Amino acid sequence: ASDEHILTPSRRKHAEAVVACVECSMPVLLEGPAAVGKTSLIAFLGKLQGKKLERVNNTTTTTYQDYLGSYLPCGKTFVFKEGALYRAMKRGWWFLADEFNLADPVVMSMLFPLLEGAGKIQVPGTDRTIVAAPGFHFFATQNDASYASRHKLPISLRNRFLEVQVGEFPEDELPLIIQQRKEANKKRPDLKLQHSMYLASVYS
């Protein structure tokens, strides 16, 4: 455990499930309500395993260039600027597609070969093919499709993932998380349990 991600009993079960998925060498999809620690769990586990985490925070305007990169003008020529997924695959890092079902279906379809286990992906409009280095792993997080602007993942895409369902914080765990969690390089007062319980009640 760490001060940045508190492993209460329910959060520990989620962490163990994610680790098991990673050991199966399958892409991992974490789905659950907003603000229940999906993204921070992946960042926490990456730190434990010594993995740098690259991330794309999807919106309705996210394009494949955000994932893979694009050619940009540099003086009288063009240079290729690597995207987050490109960097992670090239170097064997972890990659997180946050808010995955906000991405345009065109972006999702571009990822099919990689998620099917091919271990490589073609950069559209170029002759570049990225091959995943050892240690690379693909994660995605999302709220369910009832949230605004979310797309329902096609079954053919969803079946490429091992899923971990992340639920709301149990009432008896949230005060402990509020009391104990500390972010790096951020100062915060020490909280008594009664104050944490009050904040938890406001959150709920």
C-alpha cells in the first residue's frame, strides 16, 4: 500500500483482480462509477511494478493521432511526434485509455489488431508499424454507457478485454481513505476520523 492509494479490503480485491489479468497478458478494462479510483489504481500498480504509465484521457474529440502520433512541420521538413500509445509500445511501458467509451468508434476500431493480440499496430496514413516491446500492457477505464456521451462498446471489442468491475466505496471504507490518503507534493492537514466521516457523508 501507499499514502497515494489506500488498499482497503474492497480496493485490495480490485487490485488483486487487475494483477491477475496482467499475468494473463490480456488487455484490462476497469468499469465503474466516476471517482472510485479506477485510474489511480492502475497508476499505483504501475509504480509497484516499476512501469512508466502513458495515458490518453479520451473525449469526444480524441483522434488516433492522440494515441499514435502525427507528422508536424519542423523548418523545411516534417518530423514524426510520437503519441502516448506509440511511446508505451515502443518502450514496453503501460498504457491507459481513460474514459475509453468517450472515444470515437473510429479510434476504437483502429485499436482492434492490438487488442486481438497481434502485438503491433499500423499508424494510419503512414508506412509505420509499431511492435509492442516486452512489458507493454494496455488498460482502459470507463463509466458505464448510461453516463452522458458514452458509447456502448461493441461486443466484438469488449470481448478483447478481461473486465474488472469497480464499485462504489463501502460506507465504512471511505472515511479511512479520506483520512489516510496523501498525494505527493501536496500538503494537507491531518484529519481526525470524525472529520473524515463527515466528509464521506458529504461525498455520499
